[in-house]
Amino acid sequence: MSAMGFEREGLEPAAWVAVGHGTSAQGNQHLHIAASLVRLDGTRVEIWQDRKTLSLVCAELEHTYDLTVVEGRAGKGMPGLTRAELERTAREQLAEPPRIALARMVRKASVASETEAEFVRQLRGSGILVRPRFETGGTEAVIGYSVAMRPRAGDSPIWFGGGKLAKDLTLPSLRQFWELSPADRQAAVAEWTVATSISGKEAVVGGAGDWQRAVDVVSDAAEQLANVPVSDLAVWRGVARETAGVIATLSRRIEGNSPGPLAATADALARSAQSRPNDPVVSRSPRRGLGGVAAIVAQSGMTNESPMAWMMLLDQLGRTLRAMSAAHVARGEAEMATVLVECLEGELAALHDRFASRWVDRPVPDGRGVRALDGSQVMEALDSSAGLDGELDLDQEAGLDFER
């Protein structure tokens, strides 16, 4: 209270009381502080920038008593959920808060898109509501956007601007990763202003063989990470961003509107991708890199052989996650490293095994090696001619609606 100015040398104190409130719904011990803004001599307590001051005090306490450091205090965190959002999620029995689902869908669309116009079409194709924010006084320059889930009958949509989803999902942040020629800008404005998009190349279904190409690209990316200094934040943040987009896209194809381990991993990687105010600009991978993989995952055809491709893709994505985790450890970011390892060794590994259990363990003729999730062994790619025990129907891309 001294740091907040309620008790300060040379000034009359203000009355305050701290009341222990026990354990919260999330299991945290906490207390409430009630304070008067009027000092005992009748003068007023100065509270200018009190939130900033409180954040600095909390940061000092976190380091002094070895508490968990809230990333947002360093300008790197993700927007938090309000009590109203949590209560609405529980009341309506939603799979997750709309803000979380929307952030993942926007990240998926942004990484899989080469241009802003394609990004808009990808969003609309996901079934969500999208609207632009134009520069004041005109309709020729889009400076922001908002997204919302489709509301139930009689309800109004709840809109979230890109910055309310995550700092790196604002329109200016996203534009650094897209082609921005004059023609691209003009096409983007046209796409923002139409009520219904006309499908572009993102609607073209790729061949089932594209999955192997995605595996190869991720494998090459994992190899290249071994040569990236852990201090090169621009590259590591960029890899985290694109990998989050790839896994978010894979989640959409496999998990649909029931978020599971893939969705959780994508969200963890999104946190890893966040930059602090003075960090270098995030790098864009050459030749689209992992962004191209997201496009393949979003558009490639699905057959009974798809689980084998997913298993191999998870192997290579697992190598990427392990490299990112090691980089976090080297930078002293143990908490983020732990989160990624838990994703890797927990539910993701179980999902991988689920796919693997459907296949006969028989090497392909060329004996192409694929490193396992734990990085400790090399397994042979499974023969794509092997059959499944039963038909799979895992293409849940159409007709998705998070409002249930």
C-alpha cells in the first residue's frame, strides 16, 4: 500500500483493510483490499496511472518471492478472458470461450493465406462473421477488422477486434506476412467490402499426395532450426507463429468444433509467438515455409490413408516443438518450455499413437526414415497401401458452428 501511495512518508495515511477470501474457483488463494481515496486529513490520494503502478509492484513481488511471472507485465502476454466470457461459456455449454476459438481461426487463416484478400475469404469460409474497419471518412483504406461467431436466433453477435484476440493478430501485424503489391491491396479492399466472397484458389482441393509434401517441408524446417541461434528472436517467434497456424489448421480438419490436443498445442504456440515491445520484427519464412504447409493442410484431400500422413506430420511438428522448447530453456523461459514439452509428451503423443494403431507396421519401398516424436529414434514411414479396419469420416471442415 506504500508503493500505491496510500501510506507515504510525509503524508497522512488513508484507511484500508485486507480481507482473506480463501480459495478461488481456479484454486488460488487470494485476498481483497478495500481502501479509502481520502486521507485522514481530508486530502485525496493520487491514483494517476495506478494500474501501471500496481503492475510494477506485482512484477517486483513475483521476482522477489519466486512466483509465476505474468507475461503480460512485459508486454508479451495474451489478452485475458473476462468473468462475463467465462460465465457465458459455462451457461451456454460452449466447448471453449468464443474469443479463444476466434483467435485460433484467425491465426489459421492468416498463416495459410498469401494475400489479404485470401485471408478474408478464408475467414468467411470458416463460417464466422467478418467486418472491416475503414479509415475515418472513407471506404478505400481498411485499417482494422473485427470477427464474431454467428449468434443464436434473437441474439446479437459479440465482436472482437484483432488486437483483442492477440497482439500479433492486428491487421498491421498480419500484413507484414502477406504480398502487398498495389494489385493485392486493391483486391483486399474489394474483398472486405463485398457481402459474400467468391471462392479463390484456397477453395481448390489438393491431392492426397500433398500431405507427404507437407511432411517433407516441416522435416526440412526442423533440420534448419538446429542452426538458428537461440537469441534470434525474429526467427523463433516466426517459427512459433507459423507452426501455431499449421497445427490450428490441422485441428480444424481433425477436431472440428470440439477442441482437443491439437487446439491446445496451437494455443500454446501462439503464446510462444508473442513479442515484447522492443523485440525485433518477426521473420517471414522464405518461400512461405510453414505457411505453405498450413495451406496444404487446409486444402488437401482426405482418404483412408490420411491418418498415416497425419501421424508422420505430427512426428515432424513434434521435432519443431522440441527445438522451440530447447530455445526457451536456453533463454531462461522455463515455464513456456514446460508448456510445449507437456503438449509434446502428453496428449499429442497419445493422438499420434491413435493414428499409428490403425496401420500395419510395414516400411515403404524406399525406406524413408521419419524421426519419432520423442526425438530418440527413427521409425520407418508406414506403407500407404495398407488398409484401415474401418472407414474414416474425419473431414469436418464444412458446416462448422462454435455456437451450440
